[in-house]
Amino acid sequence: MEQKTQYAKSGKVHIAYQVVGSTDRPDLVLVPGWVSNIEAFWDYPSMARFLNRLSGFSRLILFDKRGTGLSDRVNDAELPTLEERMDDVRAVMDAAGSDRAALFGYSEGGPMSILFAATYQARTTSLICYGTYAKRQWAADYPWAPTEEKRNAWLKMLETEWGSVTDLSSMAPSVADDPGFRAWWSSFLRRSISPSAVLALGRMNTLIDVRDVLPAVRVPTLIIHRSGDQDAQLAEGKYIAERIPGAQFIQLDGDDHLPWIGDIDSILNPIQLLITGNPPAPSMDRVLMTVLLVDIVDSTSHAARLGDHQWLSLLEIFHTAARKEIERLRGNFIKSTGDGVLATFDGPARATWCACALRDAARGLKIELRAGLHTGEIQLIQSDVGGIAVHVASRVMAEAGPGEVWTTSTVRDLVSGSGIIFRELGTYSLKGTSREWQLYRVEPG
């Protein structure tokens, strides 16, 4: 969709905003986390898809808080209070011609959205918070927030690492090693705020505490939290939902803090239902598949032993052989993952046979693979795939040892009668998921 950046006046400060979507839809104000850049948002495909989904069922209003993104810079000693940030939201709503709107605050945008909903009930149709918190520093009655020591260590990290892949391991662990996302994330941070301002903002955010405000929220409220979120603990989301009258709490699988990474539809579907009263139409870009992920064991040691040229040559040989084997068994070669391969199959037995064939082929190259398999619903994203099934397969692979092919019970149950032999390995808690998983190892047949 077309995005046009405009400016609203809030006191003496200009606030950058965009309005995307049809005027016949309910208004929705997206309140970003601690830093943002509303034009840079659209540069990353999954973020653009996230925003397009929101604007598909709302008139979406985006803005950069004062001191960040395209809005006016402010003195680092005079960064905005929550009250001033509420004034900025009102100014943007007025400029956009919005009398009432739903507020969707994620991460650090949550506390201000909570305060706005409690203060300006007449202008708030509903409140949605994702991956947020009520307090940003540890207290005896709020033990999930970082201690003063941890918060100070985090501020020190900001001072020395800002503009690189700062904090990415906790913000989006599922893509923390993806070169494309790492490059975009670093650029996004630099375009969102300066090093000195982000340090001042981090110190100010440490003081956030909206616990006493929670019972005063009287609008329909939805609190969404991923179970493995490393930046805001799951218990913090539950704490907020328990104290806002009538709030609905939704717990999702995953450990990404950023809402536009991972299974975004599981976040957006309940938001659409809350705002429009209508569930989303069945999506044709979600299908049931068996996901295969393989990875070369000790790849760093191999690279050091062979040298860059020979190692890259070996990887090329392996990827070519893997592609041929996947295609032979009617699978879809999705992509190489550096030292491994991601593929999907419409049949779990063929996926399992392929995993074993790739393992044996790798041994012929004097390398060992580990493989993980899971059958579940995946999301088709142009030439890539995503969704919880990919996440689970990745976690299963991480548990496997050299030369091993591990699967979930879903795969084992679906290939009954195929002649494939499985050995039960017990129950595992896979990082970023909210349930226990029965895992199996494929045995030589």
C-alpha cells in the first residue's frame, strides 16, 4: 500500500505519522516499542506484511514518538514522559481525523497505551498489548523485571554496541543469525535514534511503572504474549491481564519479542476479531507440510581445518546433492541455511527417507549431519516458509546428535506402516514452545 509521511504538531514538536488503509474501517493506532522509524518499517518484508495485514482490517495510523525516527529530535535531558507521549498520540489522532481508535502497543509501547486507555476512555475503542510489561525494574512484588545490576549492564551494552546488531539475541532469536535481518536491524536502529539519545531513553524507560493504572482500564482489552519471550517475561503479560477488568489473555508459542517475526498471523487474527468482530477468512498461504531441517555438525571446525576455499567448495557440493535428493523424493528445497538445508514435503515418510539419505550422503563427504522433522501448518512467504512448525523442527534438530535424525511424535504417528523404525527418546521441553514434546530417533532399517 502507498505510505505517505505527514507531520502533526504536539506542542512545539513535530510528530511524524502515516495513515494506511481504507477510511471505512475502524481506526487503529500502532504504538511502537522504544525506537521506531515508520519509513524504515516498510523496508523489511515481514514487517511490511505485518503492517499490510493490520491495514487490511483497519485504518492504520503509524507514528514515531518524539525523539525517534522521523519525528523531531529533543534534548536528551528532556525526553518525553508518558504524559507527553499521550499528548503526541492525541495530536496524531487529531491530525488523522480520528475521534476514537483502538490502541495496539507492543513492548515499550504497551505501558503508554495502557495509560492512554485508562485516561482517555472516550477516545479508545479497545486496547491491545503484545510482549509488554507494567514495570521495567525488579521489585519484590514484581520479580520478573531486570534487577538494577542487569539493567545497568544492558545500558552499558547500549553505550558500546549501538548501531550494530544490538540486543538481537533477545529481540528476535529465531532470525538472530540471518544475515539479511542482521543488516536491516542494524540500519533500522541507526535510523531510529542516536547513540546518546537511546542511552537517555533507556534510563528513562527503566522508571516505567503503570501497575496502579491497570484496574482503571475499562475498555475491551487483549493481552498477547509469547511463552519464550526473553525481553518481557510471560508472567508479566499474565500479571497485566489479571489486573485489567475483563481482559483476555492469549499465550502463544515462540520466543521472538518482535511481533513481526515468527508466526505473525497468530498475533493478528485475534486482533482482527476484537476490532472488527469478524474472524479472518481462511488463508490460502497456510498449508500442512512436513518440515525437514538439517545442519552440519562442527561446521566451524571443518572450516578451520579445510580453509575458506575448500570449505565453500564442500558446501556447494553438499547443497547440490541435497537439492537433487530432495527433488527426487518430491520435496521442496526452500533454502540453504549456511551450513544446512530447509525443505518441506507433503508426505512425512518421504521427508524421513530424505533425511536419512542426506545423512548418508554427508558421510560420503566426511561430514556428519543432524536432522529434525516435524509435521504441522506452515506459512508460505513468497519463496520462503515460516510458522511454528518450522520453529519446532529447528528445535528438534538442535536436540539431535551427530548422524542422528530426530522427529516429533506427529511424524512417527503419520508414517505408521511405512517400515521406518523409531526409537522413543522421552519427553522434551523445546525452547520457545508451551508444551511437552515426545521425540523419536529414526533407527537404521
